[in-house]
Amino acid sequence: MSQLFSPLTLRTVTLPNRIAVSPMCQYSAKEGHPNEWHLVHLGSRAIGGAGLVLTEAAAVQAIGRISPDDAGLWDDAHIASWRPIVDFIHAHGAVAGVQLAHAGRKASVYAPFAPQRGGVADADGGWTPVAPSAEPFHENYRVPTELDAAGIAQVVADFAAAARRAVEAGFKVVEVHAAHGYLLHEFLSPLSNHRTDAYGGSLENRTRLAREVTAAVREAVGEEVPVFVRISATDWVEGGWTAEDSVVLARDLAALGADLIDVSTGGNVPAADIPIGPGYQVPYAETVRRKADVPTGAVGMITDARQAEQVLADGSADLVLLAREFLRDPYWPLHAAQQLGVQVNPPRQYARAF
């Protein structure tokens, strides 16, 4: 039997297969509200057979957006904008999940397809970001304000509030974004966290915010909703966050109610020597899964059905997440089923093609 097309049950939620749409920012929202673009973008992947459709990073604070065009869940008004998208995904057999995020010092930048680069000025709709330390990500990014104790407490509260909104909107999976150089990752890594208080210095202190956020999100969503946490397992830079640190963190997060660790890498410094290639991040998912004894998701240039099947068969991960390949082919799961000789039921409108 195909591992890729076997169900995965986490708490009360069963994914029909082990294929997930990885969060991909679309930079197409208005004041945090998703729109028709997001409905078609995410809905087409549900029609295409993905078991789990994760939204792009949804900011838990307005200043936590990467760009002014990012989606969000920092306001109750966002619930109604997400609900028809969630309903459509569920109506077509997939599970809808949301990634909750705060961009930290990587906030207030232009969308990647904008003619400008770097930090967005206040006059153009930008804002002053926040971070563990008052150090910009890059020289052309805005200099962040160092979060004080009250600001940190507000971040935790806003992650929890966004998680409650997610449940109200109908999402069945909630993922905490603690990767790719965004706020929680910035606290984790000694390359970006130079604090001397309870949130800096030792590994226990640097992981404190990620643990507090995960615990708050778990409490907010209740016992039935699976909670994922996306981490960058390494900074790919000497003196930075490491795979060994990730194992310790994963154990702690699992004890706090995290159900799956979504294992990516990098993103915290602008210059890192990353050996990019097919499946290059899969070994980190395997390490975390084996040493922390927690389910993991694998990402990173997974493009072929047999490659994805092998990741699961080898025990490297419990779920595979595809990003760019889903942009190229929204119906990748249906094509993968054909390649693996698995019988699936495409939408009746598309059945003649499969």
C-alpha cells in the first residue's frame, strides 16, 4: 500500500493522505483580508487532491506582516474573509489549516515582485518592526525596536487570539511559524538574539517564547485541533541554531501539546551556504522524528511521487509538504496517484482527465 496515500490521524482530525500544501505567501491581501485570489489559489489545491491545504503565513499582529500585502488573523473582521475559503477546501475533501506568524525584524518589506526592494517607509504604508534585538536583518531592511516584557507578553496573547479566530473560521489545523528568520526563530537563534534577560542567552531562555506561544495556542484551540510548529532546523551558519537545538525544542514543544514538527531550514541570516538539492531538508525531519520521538513533516525540493513515497517509507517523516511544485502543478496529488498506481477519486468534473 502507498504510504503517500495512506491517511494520517492527529487528535480528532484525519488527513486523507500524507500530501500537504506548504504555506506560500501570495502578497495579495488587503488590510490582512484574503480574497478571490486566495480562494482560487488554495481551493484549486484541494480540488487537486492535497490532504492538507495550509494557508500562507497569517499575521497575528498588523506589524507582524512581512509586507503590507500579507494576510492576517489579527482582527475579528478577518474571520469572515477566511471562512468561505475554508469551507471550499473542506467541501472538496481536503483539510484546511492556517499558519500563524509574526515576521519580526523581517517585517515591513516590499513584496518580492514589487519594483522596490528592502524596507517600506512609513509614507508608503510601512512601519517599524519589532525583534528580540534592535538589529536589522539586512542593511536595506528597517531597524527594529527591541521588544520589552510587555511587548513579548502581547505577542503570546495575540498568537492565542489569532488561534481562536482560526477555529472560529473553521480551520482544523493550526501551525505556529517559528522558522525562516521570523520573530520566533529570531528569538531561538543566537545570531539574532542578543538579549540578557529571561528570553536570551541560554538555550532554555532563547526557546522560552516559542514554548510560551505553543502552549498558548494549544490552550486556545482546545484538545481536538492539531497544532503544528514549523521550525528551521539549522541556520546553516557556524554559531547559529543547530539540529541538536531543534531536537531539544521539538521534545519540549511535543510535551506542550504540539502534534507535528514541520521541519524546514535557514532564513535567519541573509548569507548562508545552503547545499540546495532534491530533498535537501529531509534528513533534518528524520533527525527530529527519530531523536525527539515526534511526528514530523518534510519539505524542500520534494517534486516526484516516488521521492515523496520514499521519504515516508524510510521513516524520515509522517507528512510531505510541497510548495513550488504545487505552484507548477495544482493537481500534483492526482498525477502522483497515477504514477504510483493508486486509485483515487478526482472531482467528478475532472474525472475524464484522470
